Amino acid sequence: MGEGLQRILDHLRDCQYRLTPQRRLIVETLLDYSQDHLSAEDLYRIVKRRDPAIGLATVYRTLDLLASLAVLTKVNFGDGCSRFELSAAKRYHHHHHLICEACGVVQGFDEDLLGGLERTIERRTGFRVHDHEVKFYGICHQCRQAAEG
């Protein structure tokens, strides 16, 4: 069992939640697809292949539970679909997203290019920035190649 999985499962137990086979499967899948910003429906399609008896309502309830326990962060990219990422993926506050307007793919971008801006904001206003989120909208490399090709 991986360290991330064990930490999440221990957190569930510490918060007095049962570790059902369905919850374990959902957590394992979120860890396996941690770079993919899955929606509830995406996650459901994946876990359904491993457990045909799992229901969409179970996936939604588990995502809500994990978000309430700060295991997951719910993110919205302006397309009307909430997606989820492991909170551990946001351990650095400079986690940004690149969103392709053609195919809808979302990529994480972890380099912090706004540290100087944060320091300027604090120096000029006294406002201390704890976190920021940046979303870049454009066309991904694959879609650009397809359009040019």
C-alpha cells in the first residue's frame, strides 16, 4: 500500500468513517489518476470497470466526504463541471492550471511565477497572500498541432 493511500485511509479512520471497499477503490483511483483532474462522472466511469456494482451516488457521496475532510479540493474551470484534485497536490500554493479551450484537457503547472507579485502586494498594501490560483485558458500543444497539421 502506498504512503498516500495509507495516510488518507488513516485520516478517514481518525475521523470515525468506515473504510468501505467502495471508498477504498475511489481513493485508490484518485491516487492513480492524480494528474487528471477527474469529474465525478469521469471517476465513476473508471471505478465502474473495477466494481460494476458501484453507483454514481456512492461516488458523489464519497467525493463530498473527502472534500469535507480536506482530502480533496473541488475545482471549477468555468465549464460547469466540478473536478477534484487531491489536496496533497496543492501542498505548494503555486499550483496553477492550463485549460485547453479546444479539447478541454486540464494540466497542472507547478512553477511559482507570482512570488514577486505577492511580495509587491504585501509591501504596498499590507495584505499577506496565503494562496493564489491562476487559470490559463488557451489551446494545448496537441490541438495546435492538429489545427496546423
